[in-house]
Amino acid sequence: MRSDSCLLQEQSQLTSMDHMGGVNVASLAAMEQSRMLANTLAQNNDPKFQNSKFLQFVSKMSRGELSIDDTQVKQTGESSGDWATESQQQYNAGPAWADEFVSRGADRWVNEFASGGEKHGSVEDQWVDEFSNLHINDWADEFGKQVGEGAFGESSADTWANAYDEYLNEQVSAKQQSDASRGVYAFSDMNPYVGHPNPLKEGQELFRKGLLSEAVLALEAEVLKNPENAEGWRLLGIAHAENDDDQQAIAAMMRAQEADPTNLEVLLALGVSHTNELEQAAALKYLYGWLRHHPKYGTLASPELADSLYYADVARLFNEAAQMAPEDADVHIVLGVLYNLSREYDRAIECFQTALKLKPHDYSLWNKLGATQANSVQSADAILAYQQALDLKPNYVRAWANMGISYANQGMHEDSIRYYVRALAMNPKADNAWQYLRISLSCADRNDMLEACDSRNLDVLQKEFPL
């Protein structure tokens, strides 16, 4: 079985925080920074600004109503609820405010707190909990510094507030649209391969060459021509996953499963893509399905267990499978994915390293190892793993983007820019990579290139940032 179906994205990057005699130094510093920032922002008398969620948050920080506890922003003296607790367990602070977007993509935190709104309180309060993933000192200090230097005009506070409120509204709207269309594949508008005599063969050849965007078009033509072709849908899902689009990958793989419900490659692909999307229940469902339908391990999976899957049960079964067949790389791969779900990154790394001894030329497996090492605060090691993946498949968009993330996490923003630009040159539709690029440009003080980024002018960006 090939395991090139999907890839784990880097989901969180960590940084240590200093503590002094039980008092969180970062909390005190952030409170002071927030107090200065709130004072600056409060000078704007516009009622719309004064009522903005952005100023409300900064004001809460400055008054000590919110505090930093072990890299997490928490409401002082209150329980933040199940959603916030889960969120704080899932994600940790990054070395800069940008890392939240780098590690998850701007839409994912909105997806989670917007869906939990009725149960856990208002959207803005939950956003305050999710703000725990940002490193406050960095943005507050930078904002204060630039205000002090006169870098902003009189309308700067208004701009910050409006930008935040508009962004939040846009992302909630996008989340609702995404939920409505989840599982529905979105075909390209213009497809030159429609009418091709053998689009599947053409798509396979384009995929082999690493021309993923072209392969997507050819494979779309195939499944339009033969809607029940499970292999066409499966390969289309793989192409989207490697092109850094898990939602389209999931939609394609779901169609593949409809056509072939017991296809092991499809079940594993869906398990990994749902892991990338941080959807544990769905990931467990498909990974358990992989075990249940496997000719060697199916006897381990009791049918009644499928009605109420728990992580511990599924992990136990796969460990039993690994003991039955320690030479089966695929079992170690699935175990690595499962340990990513539970954030046991060291154990996941061991599983992927074991699998690589058995399948050393699997480029997607090198990428999984790299993403897991990045989650385990090993960005330098992750870069080496990504390089192995790129040596095996040079046009591997997701590995190029992940390489950029690891450089950004080490504060090497100029280097990260070059990798994002390379990824985008291969897939200009990779929206997440455009977001990552813009953040790194800002962190690298390359504001002169923001217009080129916003207009998606790859000619200018490639000339300025060659690799």
C-alpha cells in the first residue's frame, strides 16, 4: 500500500516562558504592554472604535482581567469552559504573533470557536481564549515601538480595530459557507482536459512529474467522465492534499469511498486529512475503518466498537497490530497519525522513524516526520526531514510550505519567505501559503513587498526572493 495519500501539516509551535517565584513574568510584562497599548488606543474618541472587540480585549489585558498562565491567556479567576480547555491543550504559544496563523491557518480557530458559540458563550469571549496562542509581548512591543516612532497616522487605532472586526466577521461567514459545502467537491471552472481521450492516464503522468495543479484538472476531467471511478477520485484527493488543500482532498476522498468503501488507501487518506483538519472523531472513524477492512488485522476490530470509538481503544488495537506484524510500515504510519491526534509527538516520531526504516523512499512519510518534529519543538530537525521529502519529490508543494513554516518558527523570516514563494510558484491557489507569506513579510520588515503579496504578483516576488 502506498502512503502518499495525505500529509500532516505543522499544527503548533512552542516556546518556553520564564517564571519567577511562581509569578509568570510573561503575564506581568504583557499586562504592562497592554496597559500602554490601551492608553494609546483609547485616545481615539470614535464611538465605533471605543466599542470594538479589539479595544475590549486590550483593555481586559491591561486591567488584569486576562492573564498569561504557562503560555496561555486565561480569564482571571474564571473557568474558561470545556472548549477553551480543549483549545489550550491543543495549541501552544509560538515565537511571534504570526505563529497562530502559520501553525493552523487563519480559518481553523474561527471554525472551532464559532461552532462552539452557543455552548460556550460569545464569539469574542472565545476569541479571547484562543488568543492564548499568540505571543503577546512581540506584537504589543512592536505596536508600541512603531506608535512611539510615529510610524502610524492618526487613524491607526481605527484601522487596527476595523481590521480585526472585519476579519472576524469574514472568517465566521467563511466558516458557515465551509460547513454548508463540506464534502461537496468544487470543480474548476475552466478545464482544458474535458474531452481528453484518456484523462486518467494523463492525470497519472502529470502527478508523477509533480505538476499537481495540472494533474488536478486532468483528474477532474476523468471523474466528470466516469463519476464512479474510485481510483480517479482517490488520486484527485492525493493531488489536492499534496497541493495543500485538505478540504478538497477530503471531498474527493469521500467520493472515492462511496465508490469503493473498503479501499485501504482511501481510508488512510481520509484519516490523515481529518487529522490535518483537527477533527478527531472523523479521523478515528476512518483509521478504525482501515483496521477493520484490512485482511490481516480485521479480526482485531469488533464491529460493535465502531458505534462508539474512543481514542484509547483505537490506539490499543493498532499497537496490537504492530506487535502482530512489526515489519508492516503502514501500521506504524497509522500509529504515528494516532499519536499526532493525542499530541504524543515523541511517540509519533518514533513510529514514523520506524516506518521510514521500512520505506525510506516515501516522500510523504518524510513530510509526516518533519511536521511531527515541528510540533515537538524540533524545527531544525523538521527542516532536514522536509529536505529529504523534497529530494525525493522536488515539486512537493506542501513540503515547501512546511519548510517555510519551520524557518519562520526559528525567527528566520527572510528564509521562510523564499520557501513560501517557491510553494506558491507551483500552486498559486494555495491560500494558506499566501497568508503565511504575508505574515513573514511583515515580520521581516519587508512592507515594500506587501502590495505584491496582496495582488499575488509572483513575478515580482520571485525576482525579489529567489531560491
